[in-house]
Amino acid sequence: MARAAGVSQPTVSRAFSRPDVVSQETLERIHSIAAELGYRPNELARSLISRKSNVIGLVMGDILNPFYPAVLHAFTQSLQKIGRRVMLFSLPPGQDVDEIVPQLMQYQVAGVVITSATLSSRAAEAFASGSTPLVLFNRTVYGDAVNSVSCANEEAGRLVARTLVEGGHRRFGLIGGFATTSTHIERRRAFVEELRRHGITELREEPGGNTYEGGYAAAKVLLSGPDRPDALFCISDIMALGALDAARRDLSLNVPGDVSIVGFDDIAAAAWPSYDLTTVRQPVETMTAEAIAILIDQMDRPDAAPVSIRVPGELVIRSSARVGPAGSA
């Protein structure tokens, strides 16, 4: 390319890495020849050499959950619009985020977003002491100074409980995800507190592991006895879909006549006529925009204080639950 353009190799390199120091005529000639040859600069290699990157590392720990492909799409589209690229790291179930932190650093990513995975205090400290900004999406680390954006889980949990109580329900069950995650902790805590505020202290619980199969199995346990709950709150939609199928197919229960079922996320399948699931819609687009804004701001201002944002969700009423005034408002 340098020979064809009649310039030196360093000039070609500067045309792509520092175009401001190359004359317009030379720049146009080099780019024209590059287009003819089908040349594209290797951004990853350039970042490793220059230690400056246009790449955002996106770590996903639950990519099989239908909620997270929508999150991935929102992040990649939004980042590409502002000239950023995404490098995806997918964590298998049970793997600690800490294990891939060295990989993130090796690739010299400009920033990191971690979704659906829990960060240890040790890893949080590593990011805080370094120069790579980090944002947790749909997760919170308690007690550590880490940027985070999530749905207002406690507000939503209270609304679900209040809506079901006002719909006439008195026997409650909960199908949980992973007990140590902030999403499970916050949604469950607020749900329980609101039930107690209405004088309801008994709550039957089963773990569902944030999977369809787990929700199915948990619902069969909760709904098999004569004193079964008349309302189930599932910490995620994927478990709620399993619970719906278990109630109808295996136990021949009417939903919502015999039992109301409410989920959380509003994944695409929740609106399918076969499910028509009442659920809390997480505002993915707004949450994504907030996370990216924090990331870009802290790339420009490394000393900025950590930010924690909670975005209100929306209770979407469908036919899987009998609801009261709180849900119909």
C-alpha cells in the first residue's frame, strides 16, 4: 500500500492511527488505495500496541435467559451508533467473574459492562484501583463503590405484592432465582415486606434457578398440596413460563382461577397468547442508555464518583393474574 501510494510505511500507519498529522491529499490517496485493496485496519491489534481502545467488554453470565439477548442487542446497537465496538465474554453457569478479569485487561478494553453476574469485592477493588471504568447492569454490589444500573426492584416487588393482595389473594408462593444475587434479594425482600404490611406472614418458597425447568419443578412442588398458594410470584419470566405450564398441564389448574402467576422481565414470550403473562417490564432501552452514559462519562473523567441508578419498571397486566386497583391503575 505504501509503495502504491508513493509514501513510507509510517505514513500509511499514521493515516489510520493519527490522520490529523497527514496532509489531506495524502490521506485521500491512501484511503482510496486501501479501499481498492479491501484493507481494513485491525482495531484490536492497534489497541494492544497503543494501549488505547475503542472496544467495550460486555460480560454476560446468563445468556440463555431470553431477557439477556435483548440486552445484548440494545448494548451493541447503541454502542455502534457512537463508534464503539463490543467484545462479548459469556460466562458458563457457576463461573466467577473474577476469572475473566485478567482477559479483559489483556485486551485493553476501554470500559466494561457486566450483566447477570456477580462481582466479588476483590474484583471490584481491582477495577476501582485501575483505569478501566466498570458498570454493573441489572446487578448491585453491596458495600463496594461500583457503578450500577438496574430496575427499581424493590419498588416493583412491593407493587406486585400489593396488586395481588388487592386482587383477593391470601396464600402466596415465591419461585426464586439465585439467592445471593441482588435482583433476587431486592425483589423478594420488598415482596415479603409488602405482604407483612397487609398482615400476611406466611410465604412458601422454592428455588427455580432462573430456568424454565426450574420454574416448572418448583411450581409442581408448591401447587401439589391441598393448601396450595393462590398466587405465585416468580423472580424472572423464564421461571414463570415454566410455572404456568406446570400448573396447567401437570396439575390441571386454571390460571388465574385457581392460581395467579406473575413474572419479572417482560420477555417476548410473556406476551404470547399461550402464556399472556402478567409481569414487570424492565425498561431495557432506558437502562442500557444510562449504563452507556455512565461508562462514557467515566472514560472521560476517571476520577468521577461511582453512580448507582434505579430505573422504575412497569407492571404489565395480562390474563395470568387476578389483580386489584394497584395493578389496574
